[in-house]
Amino acid sequence: MTRAAHVLVAVFITLAGVPSGAFAKDMDITTHRFFADGVTDEVANQRFANVMTQLGAALEPLALTPANTLGMSGFYFGFETGISKIDGGQDYWQLGTQGNQNATDTAGNTFAQDKLIYSRAMFRKGFPFGVDLGIGVGHVYNSSLFVWSGDIKIGLFEGWVRKWPAFLPNFALHGFVSAVTGDRQFTLTVPGGALVVSRPIVLGSTFIFTPMLHVRMSWTVADSAVVNVLSPSGGGGFDTQRYVYDHVRAHRVRLAPGFEFRYQRFQLSGAFLIDVAGGPSGLPGEPYATASQWRVDVGVGVNY
């Protein structure tokens, strides 16, 4: 386990890189431009909300664990990646990301990506009574954002059914949370929960293929710091003023069909997340829409 863990950590560090505040990256979030074209407070808050809800959906914990648990002495260490669609061609992402040296305060980042990719190193440990606990740390590529995650999975009726109807799948409750750091202009937390259904299928006595389905709901909880925003002045330039955007509270309901393929201690997993419902959570704040997004999750790891 030690050697495998060292290899996975080395790969994670190499791919993630070490972000530095001295060198802004193209997809670093910038909230000061949302007023740049002279819009109203309502439009500027809408832009902030759109960026936060899509960022929250992209960075919620990955859906790569089946319903069956690790057992009291089991543990898992893996390297996992999520690739999420975002509306990079919309003005809120162009104004809301740093961009390269050609980005301007009026147009923003005209080459904003239409995908957000983040990877994480994930450790999960089994405990008695069908409980797994997991912690992870990840990095958003082409940005200075880090993603810290934790989860708990509780197996339901696992191992209780040994005869008929033993063909029934395993069920588990999965609670999770992500917190984003690396940018002082906002705070973002994504808590949620899921019902996981899966059924391991033994192939040739050495391979185990486990189809699974996550039915999950997550919340985007985002708050703005005090920001020096840009607003057009009468002389064609910009004035700055201190502003705090309305806080964002939104939810998503998602389906995530996926699989886990295991050979001895090695495992490969994947999932595809699709939105089926979502929107503001009815808490104070300006009304806004929650754009539909998909995400592809993939992971490799070792399981003992």
C-alpha cells in the first residue's frame, strides 16, 4: 500500500502543480468585472450567481464509490478526475475569469474554457457497522483553486441477504461535502447526499464488475467577500467601488450511472452525471437560473 500511495500522490502533485498568488491563471475566478459594462446590480448579481452555481456543480465530490462498503479492515486510495461542462462562451464566465495577457476589463477572458477539470487524491477507510469515511484534496487545472472533500457512506442491509432474494442490489446512503480555497473574493461550499445502488458481478473468478447508480442532491452555498468592483465612469474610464454580491443558495438533483471494474487490488471506475432538477433554494437573494450541466468522473485506485 505504501508504494502505491506514494506513486498516486506523486502523480497528483505533478499534474496539479503548485499554484502561486504571484502568477494569475486563465481560469482564476475574478468577481470585480461583473459591473464593467454598466449593468444594474441585479444583472451583476445574476452573473455572480451563474458562475458560483456552475462552479459548485463542477466541484461537488465525485460519484465513483459503489454501494458496497470496504469492511472494517479495508481501505482505498485513488486518483480521481472530474470533467464538467460550463458555459464558457457566456459573458459571466468571460468577465468572471482572469484570462491571459490579452484579457481586458471590458471584454474579460474571451477565451474562457467550456470545461472545468479537477483531480483529487482520495483516501477512504472502512469501519464497523457498514460505515466508510473518506477525505480528499484536489486541484482545479489552470487555476489556483484547491478542493477539499469529505464523505461518509453507510451500507444498508449489506450482507444480510444470503439466499433468496440475494439477487437484489446493495444500497447505501452517501453524504459528502466540498470546500473551495485559493481565492479571497468568495467562499464556496458544496454539501450533499445520495442514495447509491450497485450490484457486484464476478467475471471469471478474478474480475469484479459493479454497475452502479447514484441519485444525489447537492447544494451550492456561496458568499461574496467585499470586492473593489469596476463600473464605467463618464469619461470613458472606470471607477471602483466596494461591493458585496448577494449570497447564492441553489440545489441540484442529479443522476449518475457508473461502474467499478476491479482486478485483484486494482480498480477502475467511471460515472456520468446529468442534471434532472435544480434551481434557487428559496433562501434570501436575487432570483437566478441554474444552468443544466453534465460531468464525467473517472478514477483509478487500489483497494485493500
